[in-house]
Amino acid sequence: INHIVHNGGLYKRPFNEAFEETPMLVAVLTYVGYGVLTLFGYLRDFMRQWKIEKCQNATEREEQKDFVPLYQDFENFYNRNLYMRIRDSWNRPICSVPGAKVDMMERVSHDYNWTFTYTGRVIKDIINMGSYNYLGFAQNAGPCQEAAAKVLSQYGAGVCSTRQEMGNLDKHEELEKLVARFLGVESAMAYGMGFATNSMNIPALVGKGCLILSDELNHASLVLGARLSGATIRIFKHNNMQSLEKLLKDAIVHGQPRTRRPWKKILILVEGIYSMEGSIVRLPEVIALKKKYKSYLYLDEAHSIGALGPSGRGVVEYFGLNPEDVDVMMGTFTKSFGAAGGYIGGKKELIDYLRTYSHSAVYATSMSPPVVEQIITSVKCIMGEDGTTIGRARVQQLAENTRYFRRRLKEMGFIIYGNEDSPVVPLMLYMPAKIGAFGREMLKRNIGVVVVGFPATPIIESRARFCLSAAHTKEMLDTALKEINEVGDLLQLKYSRRRLVPLLDRPFDETTYEETED
Amino acid sequence: MAAAGQQWVLVEMVQAFYEAPTYHLILEGILILWIIRLLFSKTYKLQERSDLTLKEKEELIEEWQPEPLVPPVPKDHPALNYNIVSGPPTHIITVNGKECINFASFNFLGLLDNEKVKSAAQASLKKYGVGTCGPRGFYGTFDVHLELEERLAKFMRTEEAIIYSYGFATIASAIPAYSKRGDIVFVDEAACFAIQKGLQASRSNIKLFKHNDMADLERLLKEQETEDQKNPRKARVTRRFIVVEGLYMNTGDICPLPELIKLKYKYKVRIFLEESLSFGVLGEHGRGITEHFGINIDDIDLISANMENSLASIGGFCCGRSFIIDHQRLSGQGYCFSASLPPLLAAAAIEALNIMEDNPDIFQTLRAKCEHIHKALQGISGLKVVGESFSPALHLQLEESCGSRENDVKLLKRVVDYCMNSGIALTQARYLEKEEKCLPPPSIRVVITVEQTEKELDKAASLLKEAAQSILN
């Protein structure tokens, strides 16, 4: 199905995004499944309270038994009774570089996941479909690692001071100039943690009397930053431009809620690729709206920088737009660059302001030098400035892998969410028991996947999420696809009815889409 | 049967109708007519929706002018021009092209350019690469992380430890994981900014008590107790916490921990201790303020510290009993939603811990140097020393302010520049003036490390005396 979008003239390329509707039977069975688990949960709690079953939880100290309890029993109900049962799908310890293949430490549990013991054996060469290694820069050999090793022996591992005091190294200045050149903006600033970049800079940009319009499915760091800023927050439906436009119109016409004074400024928070849905933001429409209503755009490219666009410069290049249209371009170095940290890019006044007033510049330690060097080398590689075409080749390989993998999975009959070009591939599982089963079955077949359930996703929409990488060869993908096919048949995961009815695409009011069926 | 019953009811109704007084019938008739009118009238719309026409709305949208995204920053703003350090920020540091002795980096134990630490980090780099490419829950847990957590727990003699990848995020994620809306937190006025952000994110009731003033804290606790007696049901579910720092960053003194423990058991409040500056500094083996005072570590509910000072790495950790720490693995925002610590930094921290355990006499050396400089800096005209005698991070504040904060900052900058030109690297303590709850006065930060020799300490003290003489008098 090709969607010809309402604002068709803004898109220079087809935008194929689909979220197939949950089949009715599956939804009902999922609720039944959760109901059964809840009943059993109550039963087990009852047995634990009456000492019929041993309570494995850690408990409060004897001397502090009469203090107000630290955790409400109910808050931990989900944790104790549902999460504990399938806890072995998460926090799996690895002991090699998180590349395309990874070594995992084997762990077993003799008491149903309450405690784990390591057998000492290492499971080797598991195909890694869970790490955010989009361009394959998670390597322990090669030019990036060598440069980082040199800088490590010269500078040491830590910095021991903040940017504004004595922690601003020449390496940081070099990195910021390079990032600004890479993104095509005037200037940039780098921080030590991606999460902290959002939660410490949004409060510096907006405050009381400002309005934040944030997407429904924004990441926890954006939500925390918006809350800490003290501005009013309004939420628009995921990737729904009509909902956003209505909120913008209402905000400007009616002003602040009770005083009716005009808003000081309006900031729209969106992400490049949403990591749980695999959807790409409708950037041309967002920018058109932003210009029409004179608001500011904050784009979080945590997953899309390096992963989208013909030369890896992110979602702005993917749509062929001008980076100067985005007021605040934020991103992280953890995913495509194989390092750690975050950055913000924009006009010089913005970055000067952040250098002075950002919480991170004043109170938080600056980035570690070998990490900075890794970023510098990988950015140069992607841009092609190190004299090779490795960067370009990797970006193309990732795009090919994405298209191939998604096409094959859809052909097999799984329900896959998201945009055709996003390297994040969510495969719907729905039922709680299948979450644990899928993770374990795939591990038995030497493939490491990530499964997510409530509360990261809505309660009936649990999913397995594959993160593709340029380091995956076609053979690895074919092996993975074969195993996924087997497990899909075993667990009856092929829910798709091949009628790709767009669910989340439905417009907010009565504007119609033209649809052509294949 | 049913029909007969219905007929019987109908007869009763008609009879009642005849027997009712007239005014009653008229009133009921009016009420019925009113209900019919309400049913058929249009729904009531809010005034503004129906008032503005489409054209008026478009005009409003045209007219509205937002503020610029950021206000312009003047070029000579003191915080805008950073010092550029070329090369590693070690004992001899090259700032803005000049070689100086470093009195500004929190490298207390001199582990920043320790060869063993660097080689451990190199080995880790060769094995794992740089980044972890994922949060702890999704293939971002490496065996180095697990080892570091075990070693930290063993070193601090607690059950469990949890590491974060950013020092600021450690306490800012730990507090909101336990304290929610409706809970009460008693916090010292001089608490650092990370604690303030953690408290803001938690949405709890914050009660500030005067710095290190136990009488003030007790007054607040007593007030809370009387409140509780008025509403015992609410009191039974309201959690209470006291958040203090071991060694305060803003004032350089320590908290009176034994009295706090007494208050804890008397009023049933939990204690969260932030030990960023005191970890690796206080105590016989560097275990922090609990070792300094000889207190049982289980009495403190949560100890949080960052590894960026004494351990010369990046990141932070929390340690305590498993009952408390395990909760953060699912509800600590900076832990669950953020990538894990790069393995080379974790390996560097493990090696630094090894060195700390093998050489417990460096803590004594550090303390002796702190005492030395504390004494040497006394008696500078115009500057007073703020901080305990064994604190490695001191502040030098102006004895008399010259009126405005801006002028104080300019004056202190001249002192700092004088010292930098003569080979001692110092810095002013930086704050976000509009965001801090209790803004400390402007000051110069003096940091003592184990690598500084007595001669260098004396040189620094005499240089500061000279600077104060020439600039402040």
C-alpha cells in the first residue's frame, strides 16, 4: 500500500509507514492471559503471606521494621509476579565487543529467576540483534580503536572537572567543531550522557510560561526534561500532524490556561526514529507547521543520526531538508558512533547560551578523552575524511539490510510496525507468555534478541525488537530469518492478515487519505 | 398475574392523581415542561469557543510573536569563555597555553595519569572497544560492570552496589526512585545541584533545614510529628527521607552523622548520604564519612557517590542493602533508559579501587597536605578560607563583598588570572545563579591532591597572599 499523504508536495520520497491493527482474537486472548497471570499472582502473594511459600524478596532490616514501608505492596505486584517469571530475557551479561556476533556468559537459575548463578561457560558467537550498533563501529580493532588507545595513553581515562571549570580539553573543542560540520549547523556542544543532554538542556531552553508540545511516545529523557523545565506540557497523538496543528492553533488563539496571556514560546519535541515503534517522524510536515505557527523545533535524533540519509547525516538529510530549519538538533553518540554521550547542534546564539546556562556545563564532568577520540574518528570515517569509503559503504549496507530484513519478515507473515526505512524492527508478540518464550527459543538457536513488554509498551502490545547493523552480513541475516521463521511457526506468531490497514495513520479529523491497494 | 398487578398499580395512580392538592399538580407540570425544554435545547458551549470567528483566529495567529528561542548572551559573560586545557588535566596542566600546577581538578588521589590504571583501561579497550551500544537491560551489561559493582560493594562493606554512567545522574535518578509525590524530604540548604534536580524530579515535599544545624532539623521533624498526629492514616503511608552530603561541595565541611543517626531512629526517617567528595578521602581506608565517624554502614539507607573525583574515572554508584539498591534496577531512570558505562572506564575504576585498597596510606598523606595548606592560607587579608581543615576541596571567599555579585566575580577573576599567570591553575566555583535554591557566595575553588609537594603548596599560598594584597587592597 502506498500512502499518498495529505501534504504530498512536501515529501520528496515515498513515506511508507504502517501499524497493522491487532487482530481481535489475539487481543482478547492477551487480556485473558494477563488475567490468568494476575489471578495466579494474587494466589502466590496469598501463599507467601501465609508462609505456605517461601518469600524470596529481600526484606527490611529488623531495626527499621516500624518505619514507613519503602515500597507499597501494590507497586511491586507486577514486578514480583509477572516480571520475575521472565526476568532472564533481560540484563543478559556479555563478555565481548557488542558487534554483530557476541559472546554471552551463561547463567542459570535454580529458583525460578529469583537468583542467578553463572556456570562459567561462555556461549560464543551469538548473532546480536539487540545492540544499537547501526553502523558497526562497535569494534575492538581498527582505526577508531587505535586512535582511542593513543589518546587514552596520553590523556588518561577521566577528566575530574566540569566544562566551565578546568575540564574543557582541546579534544572537546575539536569534537564540537567536527560535529557542527557533520550536521551542517553553525555550532555544536557535546555532553557526557545522552539521557542527561535532554534532561538538563530542555529546562535551560524553556521555563514557566512556555508551552511544550511533545509526541505521545517520546523517550523518558525528553519527558523528564520537559517536566523539570516547569513549562506547560501538551501531548499530541503519535506522528499525527492534524493533532499537532490543532494543539498549535488552540495554544496561540487561547493563550495560557487561566490568565489568557500569550505564550512566551512554543517548543515542539519530536524524535527522529522512535525506538519502540520503528516509525520515522514526519519531518517535512512538522517543519511546515513550525514555520506557519512560529514555534521552535527540538529534534532528538538518538536513533536516526548515522542510520538514515544517504550519507548518514540523519533524518534531515533523509527527507532532503535544510538543517537550519530545525532549531535544536540533538542526538547521541551511543548508537551509530560506538561511543557514549550526546550533542546539541544549532545556531551560534543557541550554543553560546547553552555553554553559559546548561546544567551539564556547570555541574557535570566533561566527556572522557578516549571516548571523544572514538567519536572524532568515527565521524571522520562516516564523512569520508579519513580517505576511505568505509563510511559510505556502511551506510548503504545498513539501508540494504533494513529493506531486505523487513521485506522478508513481512513476507513470512509477522506483524511488523514502523517505517520501511527504519533499522529498528518491532515484531509483535502480544501475549505475555510469548515474550519469555521468544527470547528463550531464540537464545537456544544462538540469536540474541530484545523483547519488550509493559511498561515500556502498552499492555497488550508486547514486541520483540530487532536492531539491524551494517556489520550484519547477508548470511547472518539469512540465518536469523530462518530461525525467526521456525520460532514463529512454533509459537504461532504469524498474525498478519496481509491487509495493511494503517491504524495510527488515521487523521485526527475528517481529512481523508487516498489509498491504493497493491 | 402480572397484568392484574399492573392494573392494580394503574388504579392506585389515577386515584392519587385525583386526591393530590392542586399546587402539587401545577408544580409537577412546570417541572415536566422544564425537563422537556432542557432536553431539546442546544448544549451549553464555553464562551470563548463561540465568540471568535475563523478570521479572528487567523488574525491572532498572525499577530502572535514568540520570544527568541534563547536570549542573547553578552560576549564578556564570565562563563562563556572556557579555559582550554591542552593535554591531560594532570598535576602539571597547560591552560590557555601556560604551564601551571593544577589546583583545580578533583584528582584527589592522583590516579588520573597512573600507569596501572591506564594499562587496565587499554586492556579493556582492546577487548571490548569503546561503547556498550545499549542500556543495561538490552545486552549492555558487561562482565566488567558486574565485577565493578561487586568490588564496590565489597569495598564499602554493603550488600550490593549499582553503577550509573554519569555522576550527575546518579543521585538525580536515585532520589526519585524512592521518594514520590506526597513523601517528605528534609534536605540541607547547601546540598549540591544534582540533589536539587533529583528532588525536583521526585515531586515530593521538600523541607530545607539550615546548613548543618541539627536543632533546625529537629524542629522541622517535630513539626512533622505534630502534623502526623492530626492525620495518622496519611502518616502511615508517607515516606520520609533526610538527604545530606558527606563532604559538602559548596561549603567544604562535613555533616554531623552521629546526631543524624540518632534523629533517624527517633523520628523514623531514612537517610540518603551523598558521598561524592568524601569517598576515597575520609576514613582510615577511604570508605567515606561512615568510616570517619565509625558508624555501622547498615544504618545509612543509601550511599551515593560519583567516581569522577577520587577514582578518576567517569560515572557514579549507589551502594546499600539489596532491599534498597535492587529497586533502582527497574526504576532508576538514569540506569534503565541510558546506555551503560563504557567498559574501559569501568576497568579504570576497578584498577583505581585496587590501588586504593593496596595503599591505604595515601589517605593519610592527603589529609596531612590538606592541613598544611589550610594553615598556610589563613591570614590572607581580604580572603577567608571556607572548609574543614581535612577537606581537599576548599573555597576562598571575599571577606567583604563589594556590593554586587557581578563585581565580586570580576574581582575574584583578577585574583585567579594573577595566579594563573604565575603558574598556579585555579578556578572560580561555578553556579547557575538563577537555578540554585540557596546560592553560595562567589569563591575561588582550591583543590588539594596527593601529587602536590609541600613546596608547591607553599608557592600557591604565597601567590594567593600576593594577589590578595595587590588586588583586594
